[in-house]
Amino acid sequence: MEVSNALKRKRYDDDNHTEAEVDLSLLEAVEKSQNTVELLDLRTLKKLVLSFERRLKENIEARLKYPDQPERFADSEVELHEELEKLKILAGAPELYPELVNLNAIPSILNLLSHDNTDIAIDVVHLLEDLTDEDVLEDNDEPARILVDSLIENNVLELLVQNLQRLSDKDPDEMSAIYNTLASIENMIEVKPTVAELVCERTKLLRWLLGKIKVREFDSNKQYASEILAILLQNSTANQKRLGQMNGVDVVLQAVAMYKSKDPKTSDEEEMLENLFDCLCCLLMPLENKERFVKAEGVELMIIIMKQKKSAYASAIRALDFSMTKYPPACERFVDVLGLKTAFAAFMGKASISLFISISKKNKKERYQEELEERLVSLIASLFGGILRGSRKERLLSKFVENECEKIDRLMELYIRYSDRVTAETQRLEQLELDDLEMDEEEKYNRKLESGLYTLQ
């Protein structure tokens, strides 16, 4: 504790300065940092690494010599903290990252993630987040790749996740370190997309993320955990299946169920809810997870959310669409639990957007309505593809002859609107070709899909 407090004292400036002195010292600090960045070269890098290695050696020796006397190694720990802070300046010169790797400093830095003093491990987390920051690595593809390759080779993923498991949200410093750990992993995925599967193969990160989204209370780390989980699932069938085997479908359903009859309180919480539905939709790609979704009464939950007309309304329709695509058992369950009435009320536009659309989205109502229509048309198409005979088929067809065939009128209205839109886009693309703008067939097809061809089909 003494060492920890000593480090924390170092992090704060003395409050006894006058305002003018503080302003002056800030200006001097800015000037000094700018000068240092300008002078940062290979020679300076070598000096920084040498100084860090020296302090690290002194700390290891002091801890071995006085294992039960923290006061005897406290000073060496404070000095080690200061050296790690100095290394952050390297973020100003990413072109030197290959030299940092060549100097073999990466293993020494990463080993400190297992340091007995959590504060030292936290220093390393902050350093890694600085070095891999998206803004820092922009336009430095090769140095970024060399750094990330070296970090991966030296077990950064395993060490980060092991350290993550000993951090607590109850301590502000540790809470910040949790956020920066997730940020570092996201930054590495940005540089090297294969990290998304590597981190799930080699560590217990998925389990930790599931535990985090289970927590009822909302905080910034729960939001970030939902975002990282969505990133890990986005383009990886292996991760989707892996999480499904870990009861992930049920856990994500429990997390969204918290919002079945209430709206998120803030825009951050709203973003987290969208992330959770992104996770759910990604999970529903493999067939075995669709089965888990039906068994966990996911279809029923989505219908309840639709009936409540809260902000998760459109997301619930999207999740149902994913669950029912090419999966007849989900379609059959949907009809059995009286989902047709709810779906067709939405299809007819009877659910007022103003009831459940959030304030922040009011300027996006038109696009929101379009997405809703696209999902509902897709969902109804899935029902026709998944229910081929019997009383369920009759119930589905009978919906289209109710109230003087109003649903057929609605269908024709949508058909004409999307058909006109695709025709207009086709003419526009032909005009572009006349203007000598080269465009291959695939790109033209994608443009048409975006303009409404997907829904029209």
C-alpha cells in the first residue's frame, strides 16, 4: 500500500501554486514537450530504454532482497513508474517503433503487466494504449505492424487479459486501466485484424466480457465491453460459435431484456444497447446459435420488446429477422407465439415512431423508417420461406385478406416506391458511365442494392 500511495502522490501536482504559477508552468511544460518531440531520435530512444532497463533491474533486485519490507523497495518503484511515464513520449515518433523492437525493450515492458504492484501494471497499460493509439498509428502502417507483431509474439494478449482479471471497477485508477486495456486490444485489431480471433483463442477475454455485460449497473466500461464484444463477433464465425458454446446467446438476451420495458437514460447507454443488439445479430449467424436463441425464448422476448414500443423496437425486429432467415423453426415459433399480429401492425406503419424513437434520432426519422420497412419486408419474406404448409401457412396468408386486403395495398405501395427508386438509380449509373466514370458490375449491383433492390427482391 505504501508503494501504491507513493505512486499516486507522484501523479498529482502540488495544489499550493498560485494560478499564475500554474499557467506559467503549463506553458513551460508544453514548450518542453514540444522540444523533446522534435529531438526524439534513435540516440534519445536508446537513452530512454537504457534508463528504463536500469530502473527495472534495480526494482527487481530490491524486491528480491527485501521481499517483506515494502519501504525498502518503494523508491525503486516510484523511479520505475517515472521511467514508464517517460517512455510515453515515443508515441510522438511512431517511426521509431521498429528500433524500439530491435532494442528488445518490448519483453521487459510487457513482463511488468504481471508486476506485484498493480500500479506498475496500470502504467504499462496506459503506455500500450498511448503507443497503439489510432491517431498515432495513422499513416504509419509498417511501424505499427512491426510493433503489434512484436507485442503479440511476446504474449501481450495473455498478459493484458490476466491483468484485466485482477482490476476492479471500484477503484478509479483501475477502472481507467480496464478501459485502456480494451482500447489497446481494439487498436491492435485495427492494425492486425487476425488479433480478433487470436485474443479469443489464447485468452479468457470472451468470458470476461460476458461477465461485464451481465452487470445490471451501467458504466463506461460496460459500454466499452459491449463494443469490443461486437467487434470480436463482427467478422468471425469462429468467435460467434465460440461465444455460443459459452452460453453467450442467453447472456446477451438477459442483457437486452433489461430494456424490454424501459429506455436507456443517456446517449452512451443507448449506444451500449445498440452494441448488445449488434452482438446478438452477429451471434445469430451460425445455425446452432439460432437454435439456442429459440430455446432461450429469444423470439418471445423480441415480440415483448416490440409490443412495449421502447427504443429497442427496431433492434428487436432486426434480431428477429436474423433469427428467422433460413431457419424454419424460428419462423414456426414466431407464428405459434402470436407474433404475426405484432409484425403486421408494424408492417402497416401503425406503431408511431414518436412513441419509441429517441430524441437524438429525431433528425434521422426518415432513414429510421426506411430501415424498419426493409427489416419488416425481410422478416415477412423469411416467414413465407420458412412456413411452407399447414395451419401456420394459412394464418400467414389470411393476414393479407384482412380488412379488405389492406396489407396487399401496403405491399404494392412499397413495391412501387422501391421499384421507382431502383429505376432512378439505374438511370443515374448509366449517366455516370456516359460521363466516362468507370464502374465494374459488382459496384453497380451494390449501388442498386443500397438504393432498395435488396428490399424489392
